[in-house]
Amino acid sequence: MENTNMLDSAVLDVRNISVSFGGVKPVQNVSFTISENSFTSVIGPNGAGKTSLFNLLSGMNKVDSGEIIFRGEAIQSIHAHKIAQKGLVRTFQGAKIIRRLTVAENLMMAVQGNPGDNLMGFLNPRARKSFEAKAREEAMRRLDQVGLTKFADEYAGILSGGQRKLLDLSRALMADPKMLLLDEPFAGVNPTLVEKLLTVLAALRKEQSITFLLIEHDLETVMNISDRVIVMADGKIIADGLPNSIYENDLVIDAYLGSRRKDA
Amino acid sequence: MEAFIQPGFWIFVLALAGIYGVFSLGLQIQYGVGGIMNFGHVGMMAVSGYTIAVLVIKYQWSFWWAALLGVVLAAFLGALLGLTTLRLSGDYFAIASIAFAEIVRYWILNSDDITGGTQGTLAIPNPDGFGGYTDQPDVILNWISDRLYPIIGDEASRDLSMVLVVWPFFFLFIWISSRLQKTSWARVLRATREDDDVPRSLGKNVFRFRLQTLIIGSVFGGIAGVFWALQFALLAPEDFLRIVTFYGWMILILAGASRVKGLFIAAIFFGFLYGATRFLEFWPLSLLSSPERAYLRVFLIGLVIVLLMVKRPQGLFGKRQEMILE
């Protein structure tokens, strides 16, 4: 009985995962547990293995060893698209939007269980069209949330960098995630927009009970919104705790500033 | 130049345009929607054309049943090509697809017992042991001509019958394909054209979408092979050289890869270019012999593709904006 309870509160349980590409070992023996409806940030310097970790969690790359348990189910060896279908949805560094689809189409593409995605659905136009209308409605609602309504029927390729970030986030939400993996959503975004994104995320957490795991470069940015911060360097977790406690961690300071103090 | 004012010339152009048009419909959905660069499309046409010839001549099948099996085999081959090589990324798949069509052609060339080898389908023995020829395509087309004769007299020709068979199908397929391209299935496919990772991360099985697209395109290639067999009755391995694939590509690029509805106009333009070169008898082209002039079409087609790429990369009917988005 106790075991079940534990599973219920842990959305994601990462057990000792490692991966190597040739001589490079971007993720080594990483373990952590993410509890339901929490907001965790993964920080670390360039090359720490943050994105590699996301690639493993989302199934884009496969682990060499270890287990990834998502909502009670081992997912380390199943296809990326199936992981997304289970509700573990990721975004990419630098907002990958589909330029030659319209902004609304970018969102509508993400909807799960669309009968029109299946070739057999071609033979059932009525089901297809009613689903499509609903998808469009939801897309417009999402666009309204982030202030992109007026671009709905423009090619997404005309959006600015910041607008692309907003679209990328909205699109991930359209996929009905239980847990979102956001890869540097604030990189290269101006401070005003960072504030806006943070507000959107905070609101989502309240309204939709989504669990967040987010990669960020800069601890400052995610300080207030995070319940917990995991610090990575050289493929390993070097610190894990409340945001404030991270500031005082010597290992973290070393990782970011180099180990000058030891030399001195 | 008189040739160009004869109705017969234009009917021939239309017959050719219809066959190549259906052929290029396959490339259109593969490349224009799915971004799959298939340079081996001619292989599908060869497989279905030869399937028909062998079944009809050697095993005395009816043309239509043989045609059905030809298209099924082309689809099957598309699936085989996809399952083995579609996981390769863009350029690598393009190269593999060329090799695939060449394998098909070499197999036909070297399997004398089945396909007649270098001599073409004439060398396929029929059950009486004689050289293979089937009058089925003639019977089908003449049946139509006979019915047209009372109405239009001497203008009723084999080519005209062919046009009347091919073009309704061509328009039907354009319509079906354009409907298909409005579905959310096609939307996902367009996304895979730009970036595999995005649809994958949103729960879409990218490989399934691409494989389906390759098979649908192969079906169009196979159907073009049926029309080819109907038009020419005799097939030879050199009918299915790589250049045929690029004829299809020219039509596609001319129309604009993402615009299926413009395809028929581009197909007619191609048919004209293909059919007209041998009739260009003015100086200095008159210095060349007729077969030499026929090769001009290859140059002309190359020239058209280059000019389009420079001046109008979106094709005649494409949207320029789609080409410049970053």
C-alpha cells in the first residue's frame, strides 16, 4: 500500500541513468525523483549534460543503463512519440516552430488523438471536421493566452524570436501534457518577455496541475518560480535542493566559476 | 511548324501529359508535402508496367486484373523501399532511391525468362511459345475509338481514346490528393518535412507518416505504369531510365511542389516540350537529324528547371512566401 502511494506522488523517477557517445559521457549515473505538480529547474554550465538528460527522458536518445519511470511505467526503451502520448512532453532549445505552417496550424498539429491524423480518418470526414473545429477553438484560446491571436493565420516563420518561444510553449500545452520538459525557454528572450513567460508558467501550474522540469542557464531567473533546483556539471548531479541552498553550495560555485579558490 | 496546328499533335501531347501527370502526382505528395526526395520513382512505374506485360502475355490475364496487381506490387515495393531506407535522412534517401530504381531496371534487363530482357516484352513467350505481344491495349482503346467514330469521324484515334481514359483519372486523382492534403494527416506530414523532432516530441509517429506517404506516391507511380502499358503495349528496359523520374520532377518543379492543383498545366507544358522537339525543323535545328533533335528535349527540360530555380523557385503556382521563411 505504501508503495502505491509513493508511486502516486512521484511523477517521474529517474534511476541511475547513463549514456555515452563514443568517449563522451554526457550523463553519468543520474538519479532523481520528481513529485506531482512540482516545479524543478535543472541548471548547470554549458556542456553539463542538461539537454542530453532531456533527450533521454523524452526518448530521443536511449539510455545505456538505468531506468526511467514515468507515472509508474518504465519508459526508457519506448519510442519518443509514445512517451509524448503518455503525457511527458518536451520543448527544444531555441524554439523549434514549423515555419511553413500557420501559427494556428502549429498548435492544432499538437492535439492528441486526432482521427484526421490517421489515413482511415480520411474516410470519415464528419468526425474529422468536428475534431478539427474543436482543435481550432482550443488553439485560439491558447493564442489568446499568450497574445498571439492576430498572427493565427500567418506563417509561423514570420514570428520574432520571443513570439516563437511563446508559440513553442503553447504548442507543448496543446499536446495535453502531464509533465512538461522545457529546454531553456528563457534563453535569448528579453527581460520583459521572461517575466511574461514566468507569469504564464505560474498560472498554468495553478490551473492545470502540470509538473514542470525546466532547463535554465541562469539560477537567478528561475529562483522564485522553482520549488527545487538540480545542478548538473560534467554529466553528474552535483547539488539538489531548495533554490536558496544552492547559492551556498561550494560545488556549484566551483562548477560555475571554475575551481580557482582551490588553486589559491 | 505545321505539326503544331494539327489536332493530332496536341492529342498526343495530352496523352503523354496525362501519363506523366499521374506519375508526378506521386512525387508531389512525397516531396511537396512530405519532403521526401524520391529519385527512384520510375521504378514503381516499371514494376507495374512489367507486371501487366508478363501477366497478360505469359499467363493470359485480363489487362484490368493485371493492372490491379501491378499497382499493388508498386505499393508493396514502395513499402519495401521505405522499410529498408526511409530512416535515412534526406539526401541519403535520395541516393538510395536512385539505386533502388536501378536495381529494378537491371533485374528486368537480366531476367530474360520472365521479362524478355534487353529485347523488351516482345521476347516474353506467350503460351503458344511465340514472341509476346498483346493486343489487349489496342482492343481497349479501339473499342473507345469505334464509339467515337460516328460522332467525330477521322479525328477518332488511339491517342484520343487514351486521352479520354487518362484525363478523367488524372483529374480524379488530383482532387483526391488535394483533399488528402487538407487533412490534419497532411499537416503533420508538412511538419515532418521541416523538422522530425517536433512532431515526434508531440506524439506523432513520424516514420509511419513518411512510410504512408511513400506508399501513396508509389501507388500513383504504379497507376502511371498502367497507363504506360496501355499507351505503348510494348515495354523495354530503356523506357525506365533515370531520366523518366526527372521528367516527373520537372513537372513538379514547374507547377510548384506544394500546389497539387497546378500540376495538370505543368504536365501539358512538359508534354508539349517532349513531343514538340522532334518537329522543330527550322534552321539551325534542321541541321540535326530527327532523332538528334529528339534529344533536344533533354536539354530543354534541363534549361527549364535551371531557369525556374533561378527566377521562380516556387514554381508557376507556388507561394513565394513559403520559399523565403526562415
